[in-house]
Amino acid sequence: MLLDLTTWWHSLPATEQLFWAIGLISNSFFAIYLILQMVGGHDSDFHPEHPDIEPTFAILSLRSIMAFGMFLGYTGVVCTRMGVGWFITTVVGILAGIVAAWLAWRLLRLVLRLQSSGTLDLQNAVGKTGTVHLVVPAQSGGAGKVSVEVQGALRELDAVSEDEEIPTGQSVLVMAITDDGLLIVKPF
């Protein structure tokens, strides 16, 4: 089998060997990159400690360079096999590589924007309505539980009432948040 590959390789014209080499080397690096990512490599452009920083992805990153090399190489092989001259083959291969690198950049920018920290911000509950799950005692005499939809999910949160006791099943409006992270609610 190895002898067949060697014979095949030597039977190729020099330009086709060059394009095969570019494509195969880029493909090999890409396969190694994927394996390392699956085994546990950490590669994220999202910074959870700074959620206000927008995820970025440089156009000249390792991923886009590998995409460029793969498309340059394999487009060059196809053009060479079709009988296109080496200059036009090189130009078409470079253009295909640039398009592939740009598409990889755009796609990963889009994917990275979908990331979120998942941290609950109780301030998002202020002004929302919910339902009492466990009685909320009167005049902050203890905490009850209310179900409120916050950040797209129904959550059961601790709540206090500054006025009257609020029974189970009663609709409530979240007025504010205490320093301890309790919702201040009133009947709605």
C-alpha cells in the first residue's frame, strides 16, 4: 500500500504535488486541532470574568489559516486536474482560501456571540409579576417563596413583604431587591 502511494505521488506533476501538500498539511493540523479540542483543550474567546467584553475572533487566527490552506490546496488540485494553468489555479486557490477563512471568521464570531455566563441578575426581576409559592410573611417577618420569570426562565426566589402577609397563589409584583438578595413584593 505504501508503495502504491509513493508511486502515485511521484506520478503527479509538481504543481499538483504542491497543492496536495498544502491541502494535506493543513488538513492534518486541523485534525490535530480538533482532537486536542475534544480531549479537553480550552479555546474560548469569551471572558466570563469580564462579561461586558464582546467575544472576538481574529481573522488571522489558527482556525482561519487552516481553512485557508485546506481550500487553497484542494481547489488547486481540482483546477490542476481540470487542466487549468498554474497561475490561474493559484489565483483561484487563493481566492477560495480567502473566502473559506472569511467564512470561518464570520461563523465563529456568530457562534461566540451566543455564549452567555448564565449568571442570574436579580435586578432583572424588578417590575416583573409572579405567583406566591410559599406564604410571604407580613412586614418582613420572614421570607416566603415566589415564582417569577427572570431572564427567560421561571425561577423560585425568596421574597419578603413590607406590608401585609401574602397568601399562596396570590399574584405579586416585584418592587425592589434587598441587600441580602431577597425580592420585595406586593400583591398585584
